Amino acid sequence: MDINDLRSIVTTVSFLTFVGIVVWAWSKSNQPDFDEAAQLPFKED
């Protein structure tokens, strides 16, 4: 295993992590939480 193999593995893991975050952020089950968080600046104390 040389340095190029390690670089390929790190690139692949980073890409899969990015895709996982995108899927999590756009999932319908998280939408109510994100909608509530989006309204926080407008709520009065």
C-alpha cells in the first residue's frame, strides 16, 4: 500500500461522508426540526 492508495481511500471516505450529510439534511423526517430552527430568530421572548 503506497501513499496513492491512502489518498484514494481518504477521498472515497470523505465523499461518502459528504453524501451522507446531504442525504440526512434533505430527508423528510428532519424537515419539522429544520423548520422550527428556521423560525427561531423570529420568535419573541
